[in-house]
Amino acid sequence: MRSRTLALALAGILAISASACDGGDSNNTGGNGGSGGQTTASTGGSGGTGGSGGTGGSTGGATTGGSGGASTGGGGTGGSTAAEMVLTSPVIEEGATYPPEYTCAGKNISPELTWTPGPAGTMSYAVVFTDKSNGLIHSAIWDISKDSLGLPTNVEKTQNPANVPGAKQAKAYDGQTFGYLGPCPGGNLHTYEMKLYAIDTAMLPVIGVPAKESVADVAMEHALATATLTATSNAKP
């Protein structure tokens, strides 16, 4: 009887041991599933400035390298507009007083003028001298060569001055003198303006011996650009 009891107890222990071993095999089999952890698709980062994409993840995934950045450079800054034409003189300062030499109190000769080139399409220049205080046009010279960048001192007082080849002059405000006659307001302070015109034709379409006023009107009609130099005077003979 005692022997039978021992045999049954031994059989129970062996059964428990077998059951535990089977559970261990299941756990081991389940553990094999962990090797798939690297299969997630990895996407590389996009390039910041057109650089190459990142490298995709490894091991069996549908790896895709990141696309290069489609970086586009900003548009260039537009070019600046052409500089405005500028009229100056080495003897007359903007807003200052006319030196007596260029007025009726002195030699009454025309001052030297200089200017920057006119815009594209300029074929000639014209200069009109006006007393802005009373609207009286003193003189006008036109058909100045497009290659000229100024007028000399003391332009000849003739209809076709030799020291400005090709140019023409109207009679001054006295109705007799061709060319420049300077400020002469008789002691009253007046403002005077030299106005430069960049003209779109080599010869202004004026007829015969035009008045200085008509030259000013036609010059304005054909002007591509203008520039002014203004000064004051109270000169008297």
C-alpha cells in the first residue's frame, strides 16, 4: 500500500514538470516576434536648402529616403531706375546769387553750364532762361548736340554760335540780341531759372526764326526729361 502511494506521488511530480516545460516553449516562441521591431518605415528629413534627403530606415521596411528640399532662391531685387538728369554750373550755386559778371551789372555773358546725360532716346538738348518772378523768358538755345554735356562761358551772341556747333538761338528779351541776356531786375530781387530739356529729336520742329517763347513750348512737347538751376539777382545797369 505504501509503495503504491509513493508511485502515485512520483507520477504527479513528473506531470507538473512536463507542464512547466511546455509553458516555457510557448513563451520562447512568442518572444521571436520582437525581431520585427525594425520594420517601421523610416523617412529621412527633407533638405533645408535643396540638400539631399535623409537615409531610410534599415531592415525589411518600406524605407524611403527623404526628398531633397525644393528650395527656391528669392527673386533678385529690381534694378534702380535711371538717375535723374542734373544741371549745374561751376559759377552759379543752386539758390544763391548770380555773380555780377553774368548780369546787366557786369559783362552780361552767359555762364558755363554742365549736365549729366539725358535718358535713352535723347537726340539733342535745349536750354531756356527765364525770370520766374515775372514769367519773362530771357533767352533760348536749342539743337545742342546729344554728345554735349554742357555749354561754355560766353556763348556767342549770334543765331548760330560757332562755339556751340549746330545750335541755334532766338532773340533775347530786348528783341535784338541773339542769345543770352542776364538778370536785370533794376534793384528788385528776382528768381531766375535755367531749364535744360533732353529732346527726342535732333532738330526741334520750329519754323523760320522762332520766338524764344515758341522754342520753350516746342521743347516741352518733345522733352524726355528736364533739369533746372535756380538763382537770384537784384542787378541793375
